[in-house]
Amino acid sequence: MKRTIIKIDEEKCNGCGQCVTGCHEGALQLIDGKARMVSELFCDGLGACIGECPVGAIELEEREAEPYSETAVMERIAPKGEKTILAHLRHLKEHGETGYLQEGIKYLQEHNIPVDLSSIRNKPTAAMMQAHGHHQGCPGSKSFTFAGTETKTTQGDTASQLRQWPVQLHLLNPHAGYFQGADVLLAADCAAFAAGNFHSAYLKNKVLAIACPKLDDGKDSYISKLTAMINESNINTLTVVRMEVPCCGGLTQLAQIALQQAERKVPLKEIILNVQGEQLTERWI
């Protein structure tokens, strides 16, 4: 799949750190006086950091992205030294990517690269930091996983079935650990507002992605991300929940195109709701 990601010219970089503030995902950090990409996995490609760079050391680069490989990442960043390695591993831990974290540590051990991992083992997770009022980057786009937990609203006793953040398809990374072998729910933006039982009836035990086929730009990006989920994250099933209005049928079409382009096939279900949130049809496609 094609992916837009930032590229840093370290010769131009003066170490001002303004781009670090502009990176909502925390994927950029200032290390040894230079801006460094510590996590390509969480670079959203929106380019907010470019506008913050006063010397033009950052540019957007669109390239054909191979499936995410923690081993390949470690091979690239290991020559940059211990500080960069630790920053990368901390970032994985804070985003709940424990599988990739263990792969990274295993790489260090197998290649006899001496790194003090005590800060990784002792550093609180992002969820813990949030609970104590510490925030890094924009919480609206920062990735979190809370699978296996149920939260209750302050107004009542309805349990939320949301397992991860973010949920908007443009912000989701199809290689994130929570997509591995998951049952994915692709829902129209309006669906959760129309259906009062959205969480219990449709979202439970699924990873969520939301989109609007009429108003959202970047449909090709949506298709690429869905295809990557199928091919590379090996999702188990894909369920589309859409509204009865004709334009919402585009959401099912996006899923079908992704399946046509994918190398492997997964079951695809379509659920259609009326504008009052009542289920009209449910079918496997």
C-alpha cells in the first residue's frame, strides 16, 4: 500500500524542536540535538510538523510501504545509538504495542546490542500517565489500546465496548497491534448516533473504524488501509454497519473494493440501519 510519511534532512535540522511539538502522535523526538523519527508505525502523515520547521528540514514523502517489520525498524535505528533505540521502545510501550516491543528487545538480545532497558521496564504506560494528568501530544489522535476492559458512562450503567483509540479511518494505522487477527467493524459516522444499542449489538468484541463515504476525502487511502488490514494484519472478519440512505452504500463499496484487491479473503457482512437506528437487513456478502 502507498503511505505518506515524513522525511527528515538531518543536515538542515538545527535542533530547535518545534516539529516535536507539532507531532500529535509523539513519533518525532529531539535526540542528540536532531529531530528523529522514533516510530514510523505511528506517523500519521498529516504533516503538521512541516509547518513548524523554520529551516525546511522536513518534507512529506509518499512511498510504497512494506508491511510493518519491527526487525527492519531496529536495523535502521540501531546505528543511531542507545537514546534513539530507547525512545522508540518507550513509544511502543506507551501505545500498548507489547508484541512489537518484545520483538525489539529480542532483536537487541540476538545482536548483542547493549542497551539499558530499566527505563522501559519501569516507565509508566500512557494510560497511567493520563490518569495522573500527564499528556503528551494531542490526545485526540494518539493511539491507545484498552482491550479487555469495559468502562461505564458517568450518566448511567451502559458499558462501552470501545477497545482502542483513535477510531476515524484516516487516523488509524492498519498495522497497529490491535488489528492482528481482529474482527473489524467499519461503521458509518451516523450509525452510533442512530442506534441506541450500537455498543452492545454491533461493537462488542470488535475493533472499530468509522468513515463517511459521502463527506470524507481520500477514498483511495481508505481502500489501501482496509486492504492492509486484510493482507498484513490478518483480520478475521469485516463488518460494515451503514445507514439506509443511498450515499452510505459507498461504505460497503469501499470494503468490497479492498477485498477485491486483497491477496487473502475474509468474510464480509453488511448491516443496514434506518434513520431511527432500527436494523433493516443483515447479510453476508
